[in-house]
Amino acid sequence: MSNNTSQSSDTVPSALVTVEYVMFAAHYLRTTLNAQLAEARTSVPRTRLLTALRGDEPRRMGDVAAMLGVTGRTLTVLTDALEQEGLLTRLADPNDRRATLLALTGAGREQLTCSHQVRMDQSERAVENLTEKERQTLVRLVGKLTGGRTPDCC
């Protein structure tokens, strides 16, 4: 996409153009954030997994996969990498021997703190040109687009 639009501000964009703009914005923001996280030796998917485990209690892998909207196989690959780096650990579920629990390690909590700061800084830069009212409107409109669903974040 270019930096200018072919439509005047009075023209109502088609549904396709509207959705393309939303998808472009999401892709742009994720790509920009991933570039910043790469400097901290992490990524959006890695940070999402660490964030999902941020509580004090270990979580079942199946529950984490569902929360993140990924397949069990995708979660396993990511878990393998983060476990090898010492950022999380697998535990046996005492209530179900078929299930595996995931928990953050101390190094994982440190990485999560670093990643959170990068996300906060990048988020501030992303919305610095929006007024408070525009930010409220944007969140409200995106909520309408998603049928009221909200991200498991923040």
C-alpha cells in the first residue's frame, strides 16, 4: 500500500477497502513490533506464549493452545524452543497423567518483562499521532468488527 489514498475523505470506502485497511494496519503493526522484539531476541508468538503463562499456576498445554488459537503441534514446536532456552518448563499434570502443564521459569519471567517493555514502547509510538478520543473510537470500532471479542492481553 502507498502512503496516500485514492479516495477523498467524503467518499465512503467499500467493505473490501475498509477490511483491507484494517488488515494492512494489523499486519504493519505486527511486523513493526516483531522487528523491535527481534532486537530483544524474541518475537510476537514467543511473547504471546510467555504472556499466556504469566500467572503463578502452571497451565495445561491444551488450554494454552486454545487460548492462543493455535494447534497443539504449533504450540509443541514453540514450547520445545522456549524450554530449550530455559524460558519455560513442562510439568506432569498431577490430576491427569495424559496432560502436560507449562510454567514460566525465572528466565522466562525476565524475558516477559523485557518483551512487555518493548511492546509498551512500540505501542506508544504506534498511537502517538492519535488523540485520546481517536484511540477510544478505534478500540470501540475494532470491537464492533470483532463482534465484541477482545484480545487476551495487557
